[in-house]
Amino acid sequence: MTEAVKQAASSAADAVKNIISSPAPPTDQYLRWDAPGVEEIKPNEQETSAKIGQVMNRMQERNFAKHRHAFRATHVKVQGVVKGKLEVRRDIPQHLRQGMFSEPGKVYDVVARYANEPYLLQPDQAPGPRGLSMKVFGVSGHHLPGAEESTAQDWFFNNAPMLELTDIDTTLQIMTLREQHFDDPTTLGLKLRTTRTDPLKQTAPYSLPNTNMISHSFYTQSAFRFGEYYGHLGLFPVLEEQSKQSQTVTKNDPETVISDWLQDYFRGSDAKYEFRIQLGTDPKHHPTEDASVVWDEKTAPYQTIATVTFPRQDSFDHKRRAFWDDHMQLSPWAGLEAHRPLGSVNRLRRYVYESSKNKRCEINAASVDHVSSIEQVP
């Protein structure tokens, strides 16, 4: 990769971060997660969630009609599934000892999936956000309602630091457009640019560099409770070998190039990420209800809470990939009360993730397993 291309890729990533950012005065007076103004629940959210769930189920049915297999409503193209370890920072400061990060040096088993975010099985030449979802095993503590039997904590990340869907009402508008133009992403993009008042925000994630995923940083985009406080979280690659893998997808590459690159990387190298958190101090500058706001890193700096390591392995093992596709369920609401999802986008996910799972199981005549240990994953 030439220096000019590297600079262009870096500038594009910075541009996405700066689409909507909100500076706040620097302070270590972190706000409580349940302080006034942190969450503002609208009266019609249940009805809107049901409408969105129906739209997403119909898109799952459209994908089944094309591929004779039902996928999740988003992140349909798996690029790799890997096992590893999460280790809580050994010298973690007292204020960061929250939830599953309470015990310094604690080690957990994890399994993670790399995937393309869009709802279509597109060739990897199609630009778009890329995601990483992760299940952490052996997590003890008070779990959220509906997950009382669980001993796991699920996390979701995206390489776009902001979520263009913004909030529950915007999500309904965008999902409706996606359904209307399901088979025509070009027209969908045109509609987003020409018929909306937020075209830059809606198209920003599709301007991210289409490069090797092993070099990407990943963000939760939405906010979560962090024990006493609340914040955004992220995964940041720390190995030099990962950062070197920044090659760009070209039209001459195979449609599977991203999973090919991941498989090539994991054959010979480990991957390692720092797990970090930004803690909120002001709901105006660090909102939970508008997931499109990028929290300013100068005034809400990321603080390291753990490391996640994936050793060398076959990242595209077919038994493991098929198990994830058909038998794994992850949800932001499958975890500790200390990491409660916050904001309307996350409250929506409580409904649509379950709805997506039910539709997938119905069409595929498959059941989702209660996966409680790493040994259950092939």
C-alpha cells in the first residue's frame, strides 16, 4: 500500500468520525448511567419496534427466496469465526472495575464472528460497514431480565464509529427504504443522498476504506451501562502485524477476498486487540439516544479495560461457521445488568434480535442452542 493510499484511507476514516462529533469539557466527573437525561424513552417505541421487526423479517424472507437459506436480518455474510481469550487489565484502575471487568487479571473464553454489515450477500468489492460480534463465557453476576440463566456476555462492534440509523424513528425510515429497494443498492444509495435531510450521515459508513478487516478498529456505536457509569466501547488492534494488513479490495479480487485474507492471516499469526471504554460526562455531549454522535476522544478519551487475543487457527472452519449461522444467538440484552444497553437503538434491538432469531429458526427448521461454554462451539 503506497503512502498516498494510506493517507487517503486515514483521511476517509477521520471524515467518518467527524461527521457528527460533539466536544465536551474534559473532566473525570463521570456521569451515572441512570442520571436525568441519559435515557429518554418515547411512548411509541413498542409499536415502532414491532413495525421494524416486521420489515426486517420480510427482508429475511427476501434473502431466503434468493438463497434458499434464512440469515440474520443484518450482518448476513460471515467472514470468519475465531476463538480466543479476554484478559481484564491487571492494573485496571478502581473506577474501571465494573461488571465483568471487576477482577484484575480475570481471563475469559471468547468466540467472535467477523462479518459484512449489509443485509445482502454482496461480493466483497461492495463497500460497506464491517462488524465483529463476540460472546464472552463464564461471566458471573446479576444478568438482565430474560438472561438470568446465562453465564455469558455478548458484545457487538462495527468499524464505523457512528451508527447512521441514529434512533428508533430513523431506523424505521431507513429499514423501510432498504426493503423498498432490496435488490437495488444503487437506487437505495441515490434515495439516501437525494431524498433525506441527513445524506452525509446516511452514506458515511459506506465511505470507509474497504480494506483487510484484521487491521480495523471496531466500535459499539451505541452506549452501554458500565457499572456506575455509562460509555461507548471499542476494540483496537495492537499488533504491528495486524496494522500491516491494510490492503484494499480491488475489482480483480475474488468475491470472497475478505474471508480469504482473514484465513491467510490467522494461518500464520495471532490477533490482539485492546478493549477500551469512553466514559460519558454529559448527556448533551455524550448522548445515548442519538447513536450517530461520535463522542470526542479528546474530552472522552478511551481507557483500556482488557485485551482480547485470538491465536492462530482456521478462521473459516466450515463446522464452526455453520454452527454460528444456524445455532448461535447473540443479543446486546444477553449479559449483565452492569452492562445494560442504553438508548432507543439498543431498546429496539431487544425486540428485533429476538424476532430475527425466530424467523431464522422458522424458515431453516433449526433451533438456536443455549451456548454456555466455548466447548460447545466446534
